[in-house]
Amino acid sequence: MAEALLSKKNKKLVKDGLWDANPLTFQVLGICSSLAVTTQLKTSLIMAFGLTFVTAMSNVVISLMRNYIPSKIRIIVQLTVVSALVITIDQILKAYMYDASKQLSVFVGLIITNCIVVGRLEAFAMSNPPWKSFLDGLGNGLGYSAVLVILGIIREIFGSGTLLGYHVIPRSFYDAGYVNNGMLVLAPGAFFLLGCIIWIQRAISGYAEVK
Amino acid sequence: MIHYVNLAIKSIFVENILLAFFLGMCSFLACSKKVETAVGLGFAVVFVLTITTPICWAVKNFLLKKGALAWTGLSDIDLSFLIFISFIAVIAAMTQIVEMLVEKLSPALYNALGIFLPLIAVNCAILGAALFMDQRNYNFPESIVFGFGSGVGWALAIISMSAIRKKLDYSNIPAPLRGLGITMLLTGLMSVGFMCFAGIRL
């Protein structure tokens, strides 16, 4: 008998990506874009949506083709599928959200070489049926999105005092001598913050790297 | 001439592709455990970046840009939406060719770089540099200097990080922070260091 669409096993595929095997904090994949786009919540959300879409859809496409791809040229085939999807996202962004696409600059294009996408294709989609691959891609995309949104919120509130462009820290705070932490907007702040998030997540989930 | 020196300084130190734009983090984190591997990968990246950035420039200016196909008589075709797919194809093909050439011409270098060359195709620093070249409208000599400079900057960062991680072996780090966590914090400190170069130009 065929497995139910949302059986326990399938739900676990999504959950793994979200927490136990989170792509950013556990598998160490896709760090580049997560740091570069999170100075504001808005760009983080767009990037999170784009990456989840590309991971899930490319997993489905590659999984459908998995029996016909010669293993020697599989990387090129995978990159072609992924870049076709990324071009779609990029054109949609340019057409409907021009300002956001200017802010994200090269990082939309860099979804192609985002290790999460290629990593999941290699590790999962090449050997599993489409529906499972879709769930796996979705789970990993959402896990990535969760970290991205957390980073985006912290960096925007404390770095520039706004959230989605609205001022959230009241005027009186500034009058009392509060200053935005400019370092959070710059590169080093992103590294420190992600380092701490990894620390916290691993302390809770109890995972540690062996020396 | 001074313009190119300035561009090189800018791409190596001030706007280091790894520490200011976060490109190539994955291989940076994965391959910085040993100094030898870091040196090998660093040189491979310099090599590939110096070749692929100018080639991507040529592909963009002679094939994809609006009006670039004028030499075939089709002067009003704009293929710039194909930039991603053609750049990644150029990079994947170039790493393959470079790998074969190195194997033929210098077996010693091939043994040193061997396993890293195919990995470079999916290193985001390579595609990132090509896309920056496109976005900032560099000309041909500028794209060579920029590719080379970005590669050197990346190599510098990964080699110094592997040296620091070697020292770390002797320190007692809290268990959840080991490995990835502490490396992120260190990269942050390194990035603070590199920010001191801001504003330096000849």
C-alpha cells in the first residue's frame, strides 16, 4: 500500500531540516548568503522565500530525472536546473520588487552556488522519490529561513533601530543616550551573531563536534 | 597603472571577498582545518578566479549584453537574463579544463590541488566575483585585476584561519562552541582586523 502523503516518516523529513539537522547550524551549509542579506528583515524574508522555493522545486525536478542523469555529468545537470529556477526568481523580483532586487544585488544569483541546494540534491534527491524530496527541500529551506529571520530581526532592531523599515525603538531612548550598535550592520557583527546562535542551538540540542 | 594597483588593494584588503561579502564561506569553514589543504585550496582559487573572471567578461560583452550580438547581424537582442546560467556553465567548464590541463602539464601541482579543483565549481566566491564584475561594469583589464585580487584576498583569509585553528587545538573550548561556533567568532575578529584597511589607497 502506498504511504500516506503526510505520514509520520514524511513529517520527520520536514522536522529534521528545521531543528535536528538544521542546514545552517548543523550541516554548515549556505552560510554565505545568510550573513550577507540579513542587515534588514525585509531582504531576509525575500531571500528565505527564494531559497525555500528553489530548494524544494529543484529537489522535485532532479528527483524526477534521477534515473536518467549519467553520474559523471550530474553536477552540470544539477546546476542547470537550479540556475533555470533562480533566473525565474530573479526576473520576478526585477519585475515586481525592483528596489529589493537592487538591495539583494548579486546574492539572488548566488542561490545557484548555495551549498544547501546542491547539498540536498546530492544527498537526498538523487536517491529518493519526488514527494519525499519535496518535503526534504521544504524542511531544509524552512530551517534556513528560520535562522535568517532571527538574524534579520536582531540585526535590524539593534543595528538600525527599525523593523521592516518602521522605527521601533522610541525617541525617548535616543534622548536618554541610547545609540544604535553600528557594528551589527557591518560584517563582523554578522559573524559574531551567527556564532552565538550556533552556540545556543547546539547547547540546547546537545550536539558537539568531536575534536 | 595606479588605478589598477588601487583596485587590487581594494579587492584584497578593503573589500575582501570573504570577510566583507561573505562569499566562499562554506569551503572556508570546511577546508581550514589543516594548513596544507588551506594553502592548496587558496592557490587553486586564485588560479581559477584569475581565469574565469575575464572569460565571463568576454561572454557578457560579446554574447549576452544588449546589442552585443551586433557582429552576427542581430543587433537588438538582449540576452542578459541568461547571465546566471552562462556564467555558471563557464565556471564549471573552466574548472574542468583547468583540471585536465594541470594534470597534463604539471603532475606535481595536480597532486597538490587535485581534489580541490572540482570543488571550486560550486564555490560561491567564483560566481560572486563574476557577478560583481558584471554589476560594477568593469572593463577587461579591470576584470583580470579584480579576479586576481579577490582570489588573493580569499587565499589570505583561509591560510591565516587555518593557522589560527591549528593553535586552537590546544585550547579548552566549551563543547557546543567547538568547531563551527568558535570558527565563526574568530572570523568575526578577523573581519574587524581587516576593516582597519578601509580607506587605504595609493
